[in-house]
Amino acid sequence: MGQVRTILLEKSVFADNDARADILRADLRKDKVLLVNVMSSPGAGKTSTLTSIINSIKDKVKIAVMEADIDSDVDAKSIVKNTGVDSIQLHTGGMCHLDADMTREGLEAVDYKKYDLIFLENVGNLVCPAEYDTGATMDIMILSTSEGDDKPLKYPLIFQKCDLVIISKIDALKYFTFDLDKCKDNILFRNKNAKIIPISNKTKEGIEELSTFFLNTIKSYKED
């Protein structure tokens, strides 16, 4: 009688991608290009936050943006229109994440070596993007006050892997049941080393701190 065999493919897929991501990260470090992988759920304010940061520091460093979406080039056009920096749209062909090979393809298309900082705006999703290493030198995520302060407890992986968590739309705190201090505690419960910066793209609260963070990170990265 025949036997049923189970082959665990996930491990191989992730392992192969992780190896390619490590090579890409090494290449970026050699070329002193800081690649920042930006994750969040849809509507959390990724593009708006990138616009605020870029406009604050674009006179000091050379920046490009890679926008990933299942379809459309809305975000790439928005970045160019509102910041004037170079932007490229990456279509994932229906996939809900970027992997290392997709990231490298995008980097080569923008001639990445001429930039100091490249933002990679990942597909809006709190699960898939966190599972795949893009090869970025830094992972950050944006959590909006409209999503709830319990998200770090419900989606652990994305918070565990992030160097920076931006809490956006704090100007709307009065409209939502969102406890800022509780959210910070939940983030640190998942990741005690995470940097947390609350911001408002509307009032610009926190944008100076956020911009300073990136300028200091770039400086340290280039000097390392």
C-alpha cells in the first residue's frame, strides 16, 4: 500500500531567500547605500510619512523610493509629485510581499549606487512582508492610531523584526480608542530594542525627530 509523504517546502523557500538577502545586504553595505524596508497595513500612512521625511532631509542626502504594489503606479507618482525625488513602481504580479530577488531587480533599475538612502515601500500587509527578508539594511513599520493599540500582540512577527516603529496619525487620537502608552508597552513587549516615534503628517509633530533619526542613521552607516 502506498505511503503519504509530506515535504516541508517553506523552510527551503525561506532559506534560499535569506541567503540571497544576506548577499544583497552585503552589497549595499559595501556601496554605503542605506535601504529601508517600510511595512504597514493599507492606509496606515506609508506614502504620506515618506513624503514628510523626504521633504525634511532631501537637501542633505540623495534619496530614491521604490514603491511596491500588486498593481497601479499611484504611490510612485505621488512621491515624485510631492517630493521631486526619483521613484520607481514595482508591480508584484499579485504577490503580497517583496523578496530579495524582487528588491535587487528594483535596485538595479534605479541605479542604486548613486543614492545615500532608498526607501522600499512594501506591499500593504501585516503578515506576508514580515516573513520575507528583502535584503534591506533596516526594517521599519508604521502603525496608525486608527488600527488599535493591540496590533503588536496580534501580529508579533512584523514588530519583532523592526528597528523602528512609527505611530502615525496621532492628531486623530481623540477620535479613536487608542492608548498611546499601552501601544508602546505592547511594542516593547514584542521587541525591547525597537525605537518608537509617534508622528502626525498633518501637524508635523514628530517629523523633526524622525528626520534626525534617519540623518544620524545614514551618518553612522557610512562611517561604519
